[in-house]
Amino acid sequence: MKKEFEILNPQNIYKEIEEIKGLALKKTLIGESVKDVMRILKNSLDGERPTPKDVLTLLEIKDPELLQELYRTANQIKNTIYGNRIVIFAPLYLSNFCQNECLYCAFRKGNLKLKRNSLDQNDIISETKALLEQGHKRLLLVMGESNENSSQLGLDYMIESISTIYSVECPTSSAAITDTKHKNRIRRINVNMAPLSVEGFKKLQQSKIGTFQIFQETYHQPTYKLVHPKGPKSDYDFRLHTIDRAFQAGIPDVGIGVLFGLHDYRYEILALLQHITHLENTYGVGPHTISVPRIEPAFGSELSYNIPSAVDDETFCKIMAVLRIAVPYTGIILSTRENKETRTKALQLGISQISAGSRTNPGGYSDFKNDDKRDAEQFSLGDHRTLLEVIKDLTSLGYIPSFCTGCYRKGRVGKDFMDLAEPGAIKNHCQANAILTFSEYLQDFADPQLVERGEKLIEQTIHKEWQSNSYISNLRNTLTSIKNGERDIYL
């Protein structure tokens, strides 16, 4: 197995950061050079990936006008590749039992005040029905980390839970639907769980998951050891190589991320990009998604209230925009850790996926009337809007809410997906399938005002994005089929 320095090169990262700091001390900070910034942004629009020095240059921008150029570039890149669609999902927490002692997390084993809970299969059915009744189609399964061979909360439990969720069906409010094959079902399940062996990943892949997601949390090894003092997660190298094992097992779509606030964000971003380069060079494809969480208050976690390397809002906005520019074809996820205002602004910075109506405690959806779950949550939420409220806000801003699972079910995954994304061919699929799934939501869950606004937005998007009369005609015919009760149509 490769060691950390064969995937990452910390010395190069330190060198790049020190050079930027040196320029700052000399008051010739490269990030304030209009010429350099505009060159990097222009090259990015032309499809050139920025160098580590370029990335640090963009992160050091402080001039308001240059910041707006950075944000406009990130937004243009995202819209060119994926259009005006925003993918929506919900996390479903199965258990908050955990073997680890992560100092920033309420689920840590030593937190004796946390109310522990794990869902049985009947509980999972109730949670799934509650999510389906809101209109969700895409889930991210999350649970505290356990040994993959654990008889109670290990890999077999996850696989059984996936099977249970896929089996649940729920009626919709649409009077047009009478055929049982058009009952409401979850269509894609992504998974965030403890690292697995290659054999474990092969077993998980057979359960028809979408993306396997895992975060290194921090790539800075000394910090990693400090904040993960006990438990299986304290093994830095084993966690770092998790994505390698997933690819070796045949899982095509993976998600990675950093928990911002544990260490210098500049180091984390350069290390993240080195990790991506390693994956692209070794397996021909990088991550399907990148998540950008910041530390939020967590019950029983002193560190979460005294963040070691806190990232302010302006810096966080730069991070999101720079990641979109540096890894243009990758989905970038922003969760409900952030408040409504931050998430709204992030839509213009390259974010392409968001969670909505989230709960971070096991059982939080079916027991939604009991909102005081602070003593069972993984962390505090910043955005408490319902799914319906999020969708109304998205449409008012001109975004198409997407529940699309077409690429996953058509086999456009891994390298095949990226081969379509890089020349710009994936946008047609993304835009069309977003429109179709949004139309379903409008028919089944929306009030008359949202239906009117949503259908107007769909027409505007069709008129803007497509010139082919035959394609437009086919798309409109499909939308008519959805109004007549057809469901789960994807292109």
C-alpha cells in the first residue's frame, strides 16, 4: 500500500504556502495582481486547470471587484457544464453509535450525554415514507462508524437497510396516478460510512448504491492525529487509501471532502487537489463529488465551540468558487450545516448539489414534531427550511430543482460520466432530467402558485437551452406524459 507521501506531497504544499506568505509580507501579494488573476480566470474559462500557485493566488484575493470576477467565473463554469439545475437530496441517519473519538463530533464514543439510537428496519421504513411524502427521491445514508464485520451495525446492516429503503413505496397526491408501478419510491441511495476493505466494497457495490462518500476531514497528518485520538478512524493512512480500495473494488462514483476549520484551509485545498490528481492518474477519474462542510456546534464537543482554524464567510465563499474552477466537472455539495443566506449565495459560486429539510439524528424525519433533538444530533443545522420552502426559494431565483437519477441508472457513471462532462455533452442530460423530475414534483407535491411559477421556469429553460425543434417537441411530449400520470422517465 502506498504511504501518505506517495499520494500527497506535504513539503510541496508547505513550500507553495510559504511563497504566498512571503509575497504578502513584501506587500506584493500576488492575489491582488489584477493581471495574474484575470489570466487565471480566463484560462479557466478556456478549460485550463489552475496550478497550485494559481489556486493560492485566487484564495488570496481581497479586492471586491476581483472577488466578483472570481465568483462570476465559477458560476459561468458551473452553468456551462450543468446548467441552472441544483440537485437535491436528504441525509438519512441510521445510527449515532460510534467507535471513534473525533473531537469535533457529537457522536464520539466518549460523549456519554448523547442519546444513542439505531434504527431497526421498521424504523427505516417509517423514515423513508416520511421522506417520500415530502417529495425526496435521493438519499445519503449516514451512520456512526462501526467495524464492517459488526453483526449489529456493520456492512450487513447497511446493505439490509439499502434493500429496505428501495422496497418502500408511497402514494402521491396526484390524482393522475393509478398504476402501482408509478408509486413514489427512492431512486438513488448514496452512502457515507466507515472505510471498508476491497472485499467489503465489492459487497456494498452489489447493493446498487450510487456514490460512496467519505471525508478525510483533514489532510494535515499532525492535526488528524490530534483530533482523532482513539478508535479505528485514528489510522490516517487507512482512511486516506479508502477511495483507492473503493475504485479497486469497482465502485465508479466516489465522494470526498474536507471539514474546514481543523487546519489551514490553504493546506487542505492543495492536499485535496493532490489527492484528486493521484486518483485521476491512477484510475483515470477523480471524485464524482466534493463536499465542503465547516465545523458547526456539536452537542458535547468543546472543539466545535472553539474552532482551531475557523473559516470566515468571505473565505468560505472563495473556497467554493476556487474549487469549482480547480475541479470544474465535479459535483460540489453544500449541506444544511450552513444557513439560508450562505447557501443562497453559494448557488452563484459553483455549488451544484444541496441537501434540504435535513435531520442529523436517527429517527428525525418520522418524529418531526419533536424538534428538540439537540442531544441526539451529530451537529447543529444552520438551514431549517423544509424541502418545499427550499424548492420555492430555488425557483424564485431561477434554478431548476433536480431529483435526477438518470445517469446512475443509464450507466453514465465514473469515467463514462466525466467523458461526457468534459466536452460539455452532459448538460443536455442534466438539464432535461432535472426538468422532468421537477415536473413530477410540481404534479405531486406543489401548491398551485408553485406549479404556475415552476412550469413557467421550465418553459423559459427549454427556450433558452435548446434550439432543436425535434428535441423540444420530444421533451414537451414527455412532460405531457408526466402530467398524465407517467413517472420515473429519464433520458
